[in-house]
Amino acid sequence: MKKYLTREEMISVIERKGAAEHVPSFLLNWWGTGTEEKYGEELTKLEREYPSDVYCGELLQPGRAEAPASCSPSYRWGYKDYTNAETHSIARTPVLMEEWDELDQLFADFPDPDEPGILDGAVKGLEKAGNRYRLGLFWQVFHEFFWQIRGMENVMGDYVEDLDNLKILGRKVLEFHKRIVDRFAEAGFDGIMTSDDLGFQTGPMMQPDVFKEVHLPLYKELVDHIHKKGMHVWLHSCGDNTLLMDSLVESGIDVLHPIQKGCMDEKAVAEKYGGKITFLYGIDVQHLVPMGTPKEIREEVRSAKKLFGREDGGLILAAANGIMPDTPLENIKALYEEVFGDREDVLQEDLISFGGTVE
């Protein structure tokens, strides 16, 4: 297997206090639906040979319409029977709160962040994490949470007509997330990763001034809370976030993923924000990795290292999103080999899989 970076080396890179011997990597093994089933043991071999520099332990999150089987029935975001409810265009899940006059009912049956057992899997994985950086993961922090509750069509209208109720809902979920952060901190994690897909492929899903009014205060308070616990903040946000970058940097997040190719100008982002934030730069899985050649993939990895790499650190490499089953195995191998190409081999050791679950 290839050598992985230590926790101390990762912290130096994230805080931009000095580059490590090798560019770190995380989330190369973000497999889309069907990819593991197609390639099976070949992917397991890659994960063993090229171990992530980050151990990622995931929260068992509240269900949507129904709670996870291992949890109490109220450990869900919904609060009623959704058998005949309208569904999202996204993931075909129910719209959990169609009307704002149901907000009190939603809050009355809100999930408990102290639900027993929801960090058991994440904490157990620490036993085999070695001296890796330890990242706690939960998905859907604010915007994604809003559309999960209201449905995408409704929340787009809310951004025009009902900011006050979004702020109230945002405060409630903020308090939930802060308690989850406390639990990860108590377990000894070094950072928190969450997600908010804020962009379409041609611009943000809300006006920048709306983001500043609704989201930025929530982000700042959550980031400040995480920092006070001695942890870093990692954010996954797909799409074109160019017009939101100033606010995201202002919020204080430490690491941003993926700077989506084809949506954002990575050269302009690197020049303007390098040294201000650390990039978990995602290699393009929409076009390049599934449809390019191994040579093109290797060239892109080398280009990313050159463009975003700095003497003070500030760069981690990843897949931009889930690698889908139409991706040739030789392309996946080329991605791993080029990311890890300058690392020495070390003795094989007991490993577990590193990386979050793809939604």
C-alpha cells in the first residue's frame, strides 16, 4: 500500500501552515450507485493499495418520512403520515412540510440530537483509523435541508417571498447541528464535513444578497461553534458558486469541495482565493473521468496539483462527486495512480474503507 499522511501533516495543509510531502487525498472512493456492484473486489483492492489520508465517520442522520429502524420513531425530519404526500423531483422523497402554518407541528416532533447510537459506527471506526485525520460527516446543512423539508419548488418561492420563515427554520436546524458537533468533538474528531449544494451549473440557486441575509449568519454561527471546539469545517457544494465565494470565505469555512469543473473557472478561483481557504479540489467525474482517456485524467491531476498547490498547503485532491458505473475501470485506476504517484510504498496493514456514503 501507499503511505498515508499523518494527522499532523493534514492539519498543516488545512490550516495552510505548510505543504505536506505529498498532496493529500480524500473521497477518491466516492462511488455512485451501481459502481461497487459492477467492479466489486477491484475497488476494494484500490482502496487498500491507496488509502485515504482522512478517516471519515458518518452520523446516522434522521430519516425523512420514517426514522431509521434502529432509532426511536421520532428520529426523522417529518412529523406525520406521508403515504399520499407530494414528492420532490429530487430523489422522489416526500415534501415534508407543504405549508408554513405547519411549522409548529414540525418543531414539536423534531428529532433529538442526543438520540442514542447515532455516532456508534463513526466512533467504532476510530479504532482502525491509525494516526489519520479524523473527520465527522453529516449531510444537508441549510439550503439542502430547506428543500428537503419544503420541496425544491416551494423553497425557490420562499427565497423570494418568505425569508422570515426560512430564518426561523434555519435557527432550529442550526441548534440541532451544533449539538451533533458537540458529540463529534467529545468523541475526538478533528473536523466536521457537511454539504449544501448551493449552485445550479450556471449560477447560485439564490441571489447572493439572499444568501447573505438568510444563510451567512447561520454559517458563521455554526463555523464559530465548530472552531471553538477545536475542529475544522469542510463544505461540499456542487454547482457554480462563483458569486457566493466571497461569502463562503467570510463564513470562515476551512475546506471547500469540489470547485466544479465546467461550472466554475478554477484558475480564477485559485488566483483569487488561494491562501484564504483550502481546496478539496474535485477531479471532474461528470465528463473527464467517465469519458476521457487515462492519459487525459493523469494530465488533469497534474494540472490541479500545479494550479492549486502552494508552499503553505491549501490543497487536497478528491473526486468531484460519485464515480458512476459507466466509468471504465482503467480510468478509475489512472485517477488513483496519478494522485498517489509520488508516494512510497509501505507495508500492508489492517484497513477500513474511508469516505462517506453517496446519496
